[in-house]
Amino acid sequence: MRDVSEKAGLSLITVSRALRQPETVQPDTRDKVMRAIDEIGYVPNLMARSLVSNRSNMIGVVVPILTSSLFADFAQGVAGVLQRHNIQMLLGVSQRSTLQEEEAVRTFIARQADAIIVTGFTHTDTCRKMLAGFHGPIVETWNLSDKAIDLSVGYNNFAAAADMTRYLLGKGYREIAMVGGAFENNDQATDRRDGFLSAMAEAGRKVRPEFILSVPNPTTIQSGADLMMRLLDGPVRPDAVFFQAELPAQGAMMACLSRGIRIPEDVAIAGFGDLSLSALLPVPMTTVRIRAQDMGERAANLVLGRLAGKASSNAGQDIGYDLKIRKSA
Amino acid sequence: MRDVSEKAGLSLITVSRALRQPETVQPDTRDKVMRAIDEIGYVPNLMARSLVSNRSNMIGVVVPILTSSLFADFAQGVAGVLQRHNIQMLLGVSQRSTLQEEEAVRTFIARQADAIIVTGFTHTDTCRKMLAGFHGPIVETWNLSDKAIDLSVGYNNFAAAADMTRYLLGKGYREIAMVGGAFENNDQATDRRDGFLSAMAEAGRKVRPEFILSVPNPTTIQSGADLMMRLLDGPVRPDAVFFQAELPAQGAMMACLSRGIRIPEDVAIAGFGDLSLSALLPVPMTTVRIRAQDMGERAANLVLGRLAGKASSNAGQDIGYDLKIRKSA
DNA sequence: TAGCCAATGATATACGAATGTCATTGGCGG
DNA sequence: CCGCCAATGACATTCGTATATCATTGGCTA
């Protein structure tokens, strides 16, 4: 900035004013400053500015994973809204580990992020403590809960899984197996499992313990295929399998088709998440559609509103879900 | 930090030393400091630290898009490596606009990023000028070029498209159409187109002008389906269509199948990018596989090496590509 | 021509930490 | 008991910018 002021033949203070309170300097002085700025290629140091203003214009976001998942849509939704407001997104990938989430949150706080957006309601104790001491808005996403730390934007995983289960039951499937991701430290996964169990109980159906399964994280097509093979070779064969993640469901479908097992006649398959390709599979996937990008945009807007001083009219937003009934179940 | 020193009954300076040069303070003093730190929940302000040290430990990354694309894999690759080194990723989404890329780069520079990773070699003039004045490592990715600004990690789009085209020609297809994304400001897309044209010319095949097509950005399943419909209804029907993006290829496949057009007997389809589901489609997609996550990891490692002072042994890295010959062509 | 106001300049301070230069303290050995 | 050294403290300065306060300048109006 000093260089700019010299180049323009003005005092340092005038340059600062031209940038921060343009109305207090003459238009032609402003022009001189601007010309000097782009002759020199001066870019103000936002860190120094933040140090004084106590506002970093950065927002931290933690997602469990990005590859072939709706979390990429979510992140893009957040980034899009933030960019329009000249706010930078700090992105952390937790690999579904609450410890890595904690680490990401710690970094966000250390870097003076103005707000923090995390996935889910499950956090380590230290992470909770840090968030409690954090002074900006906090958004928990991808689920709903009455014990939110602050704001939340998500959908009801329990109800979504229960609805899909009821649909399957209504179609006459009786021996329904369920495959989740790893359940530990994942409220979304456990809520879906509980939703499934609840709907089964409500219909008076017992669930075989060996029909409650999970695939390791990160969930992959392959793990779904492998698990399906084992299920098909087991003593009792399910007539429907409800996958609570989309990739394993797709893998399972591939496994069945390659063994000549018909879907949904021999075994029905339902997924969760509705990746863009699910409708294009050999047997279009019956699944639960989640509008992830919309969720990201809402989370970002909620944060921006709060930062702009608006009282949050809607601290817990439910974005809902849709059952996409296609051919696989 | 002042609070910590009071809590621990030590001077501010000792706390600072305990954190930055632990060997200069007694172990038990260090412990006192540490205990005070987590009783208070003190988190050092990295912005202030950066201001002095002239190192932000942040690296800016621009991708064109995240949703259902390999760029999500790429971003995850970068993020993973950086997190292990306590470096924060700043992510910008350019929506394939060089202007938005410029804006993202400007922000990265203003925020004192230590390095910048961008997609492709096409940038606005101001963006180029800013990058030229930037003092840290710069990586251009997703393509190769001999006019790289600094470092690069990518693959040869021209050669990849040419190879696939040669494969199609070898299979006996003659009337081959090509569908790219929008070509303006996208060196990857134009290189692929040129690779296609070059291979066709080399085989002595003329390409009908109406067989050089493009779908608007962002590329979608739907746009591929629509375009395929128009192609099929045109005066001359191609016997193969080479899509240079994966989603439109998948949409095109869906459009064909729903109209009872057989793939590859009536028309062959080839894609580019190999999303994880491409192998699972009704007709598994013949496509070009790009190891995006690996590319991200390499880019990140290249940058880290440079920042650590290593001379870049390998300023332009070629990660290659694989033709994935499946059923659709 | 006195007086006023707008535009600009000068100076100091703050933000939170890093760091260099000395000064002080306490413990130990000789 | 003196002197030395290690550990700790005090103080000042720096990073790049914002901002509050006060001083100066010049042009315009009454």
C-alpha cells in the first residue's frame, strides 16, 4: 500500500481511505489511486485487514468425503453462495472420522473462520467444547435433531428410511435386509437404521439379526457387490435389500445381474441418496432423493443471514426428501 | 495468549516460547503452559502468526465444478495430502468461467495463499499477470503444455482423444460424430477435439461439420440425451459418437435405449472420464479413464516439495490415461 | 478579506503473535 | 561467597492494514 501511495503521489492514509471509504475522497483522487493500484498490481492483504476488523470472511466446511457422493453437490452449493458474497470457503474432508472433523474445526477456529458448517450431530467432546466456545454461527447439516448446537439444515433420516421400508413392506416384501455404512459416530446412519427397524416393528415384522449389515467406510461399489454375494449365498435369502448408501446398492445390482439374478423379481434393491446415474442403471434404482446442493445453499444463506445480523427466523431447516420409486423395488 | 500466561502465572513471552521453541523452556514450565492452554481452550490465531511469518499455510485450488465429476476426486486428493501437513485448502469453483477463475485467484493472493493450483492452461490476461507476480508455486492441472507458467500435473488430452478415435476407427466405425463441452476458454476440450480431428485426418476420414458438436456447460445427462435425439433424427446418422465428457455420454445411452436403438450395434458410444458408475450402465461404457484423485495428490505433493525448498525434479508430470474398452463401442 | 468547509496529511494506536536485545532471577559449582 | 549459566521476564519492534484524532491546505462564499 505504501508503494501505491508513492506511485500516486498521495499519502498512505488517502489510499487507505480511497479503498475503505471511497465517498470521503475526490473522484479524481480515487482514480489516481486506482490507476496506481493496477499499475503496481497491488492486492490488499486480507489477513492483515482481518486482524483489525475481526472478520476473516472465511467459512469452514467439513464434509465426510467428496468422491462420487452428494457431499460434492453440497460443497458446491455452499461455495457458490459464498463466492457471490466474496467469502472464501475452507474445505476439510473428515473421511468420516470425528477426530479428523475435530482437527478441521480446530483449524477453522485458529484461522478465525466467521462460521463453521459441519456434517451431522456427532462430534468428539473436545470438538463440542471448541464449538461451544466459538463465537460465530455453527450449522450442523445432513440430519435433524432437537439438540442442535446452533443452526441446522437437513432432513429426517429416520423418517426417510422408515418411509422407504414401509414402501417395501407395502409391495409385499417380507424378508428385508438392511445394509448401512459403518454406524459408529454417524448419526445419519444410525437414524436410518432405526427408521428401518421402527417401520419393520410397526408392521409386526421381525428382522433377522443377520439381516442388519454394514459395509466399511468409505462405501464403495465393490463392497456392496461383495456383501450381496454373501447374502445370496447365505442360508436364508432376503427378498429385498435396503441399502442406506447409494454406491453399495449399485454394486449389489451389478453383482446380481452378473449372476443372472433378476431385479426386482428374485431380489429387490433400494438405495439411498440418488446419485445422478441411479436412474440410468440396467434396472433404474428405487431410492431416496436428497437435494444436496440445495441443502448447501441453504446452509450458506443461513450463515450469511446470521452474520449480517438477522435473527435466524428458521434455525432448524428441514429440506425434506423424496422417495424415487423406479424399477429396482 | 495473554490469558494463558496469566492463568499459568507466567509471562507472555514464556508462553510464546513454550509454543514456538519448546526446547528453550523447562519441561515443567511447558506443562504448566499446556495445562493452562487447554483449560482456557486457547487456540492460537494463525492469521496473526502468518502476518509475521509470511507463511499462511493455505493453498488455493480452483476447480471448474464439483458435482458428479472427477474434479471432486481431484479436490479430495489435494485436500487429503494437505491436511496431513496441516495446510488448509481454499477451494474455489469457477463454473468453467475464466473470469470466475480470475476472481478466485485474486482472492487466494489477497489471502496470502502459499501456492495456487488451477485447472487447465487457459486464463484471462489479468489472471496471468497476477500469477506472474505471485511468489509461490503455481500448478496447472488436467492437461499438459509446454507453456506452463510454473509446475503442471496432467495428462495429454490430445493424445487421449486421438487414441480413442483410432480405436473406434479400428473397430470399423466410419461416420463418427464428436461431442465436446463448450470449447471457448477450455484447452482440455479443444485439445480433445483436435486429437479427434487429427486421428480422423490421419486415417483419411473426412469429418462432417455437422458431426462436430458441443453441449453447454455444465454438461449434464439431459443435454447429452437431447443432443443424441437430434443426431438420430438428422439426415445422416453417425455409426459412432465420441462424447468428450462422461455425463452426456450416459444421457445419450439412456436416450438410445429408451428408443430401442441398440448399442453398439446401431450406434456406438464412447465417453471420457470414466465416472465410477460407467461400468455399471445397461451397456458398460467404453471410455477414457483418468486417475483424478492421484492427480490431486501429486499436485499437492509437488507444491509441498517446492515449499519445503526442494528443487522440482519433475516440473511437468504426466499421469497418463487408460482406454477402458467395455461394451458401448 | 475573514471565515468556513472539504479534502488531504500526519501521527499514534490497535489487531495477535514472533522475535531480537537485554535485564533479572535462582541454583549450582568451585 | 563469588561468578557463571540457564531459565525467565521486560521491552520494543515488526508484519499490513484500519481508524481515531488532530493539523494543514486550498478554494469558495459572504
